[in-house]
Amino acid sequence: MIPIFATAIRLLWVSIEYPYLRRFRAKPSRDWDRHSARLWDAANLLELVGMIMGFAGIGQIPKSTTATGAIGLSLLIIGILIRGNAIRGLGKYFTGTVQIKDDHVLIRTGPYRHIRHPAYTGALLAHLGLGLSFSNWFALGFSTIPFMAVALYRMRVEERALAEAFGSEYVAYSRTSKRLIPGVY
């Protein structure tokens, strides 16, 4: 039953976030993205494969309990809330591709006071939660590993773009904030 709830929450998450991405879509003056958006889309497809294998019962985690699924469901919801707060903090600067808009400003308020990529922190936590909610190795692996790899790549792409666009302002900001976990990384 928990995987069904997790899937419903994932669908709700997508149905809210993807229209928001289109709301502030802009034609970039320069291609900063370096294919990271396509890689994120590929990670979404791989997650779907893991979910299907989870529903098929292939790769169930031995000795997992209802608590495992409940913890996963909780992490999914907490991650979505963190990501939503980060997206709201960026406002019109949140896009599906790495972009620097003409009127772009460096956001250092809200969750961005503490970490440079709170939207990825939330997404990674949510995807971990989704995988755990299935209590399935394939769902867990396909929900976490591709997103972690893409997030690490995309953070480098974003940081390069922000450093080029904002120069010493971004360098100073990056010295005072961690990437994903406050005080850790």
C-alpha cells in the first residue's frame, strides 16, 4: 500500500512542478546547460523503471518492514517540501535548464542562506524516500543513483555559470555556504 501512496505523491509532485517550470520558461541568450536537463529527464525515466520493478516485486529488500516504507514516504514528503521552498525562493529564476537571465540576481535568502543547491537537496531526499517506500533494491537504486550523479554534474555546471555571471560575488557566497548539506557538504 505504501508504494501506491508514494507513486500518488510522486505524480502530484510532477503535476505541480512541471507546469511551474513552463511558467518562467525563457529563451536563454547562451546555452549554459551542457545537456544537464536531458540527463535529469533520463534519470526520471530510470526511476520509472525502478518503480515498475518494485511493483512487480523484483528485488524486494529482505527483512524490510512497514517502517522502512513509512520512513521512505516521510523522506519523500520532506524532500518535496524542501525543494518546493527552494523553488519558491528562486521565483522566476527557477528553470528546468541552467540559465542566467538578463535581470538575474544571486539569491542568498531563505534556504539559500545555508546551502547553494537546496532544490537538489530536496530532490535527492525525495528520490531516496521514493526508493525506500518501495522497500525494493531496484526502486531504491534507480531512484537515487541516477539523480545523485546528475545532481553532482548539474551543480558543477550551475556553479560554473554563476561564477562566470557573478564573479567575485558568487565566489564569496560559495565560500560561506555548502552545496547540499548545511555545515557538511
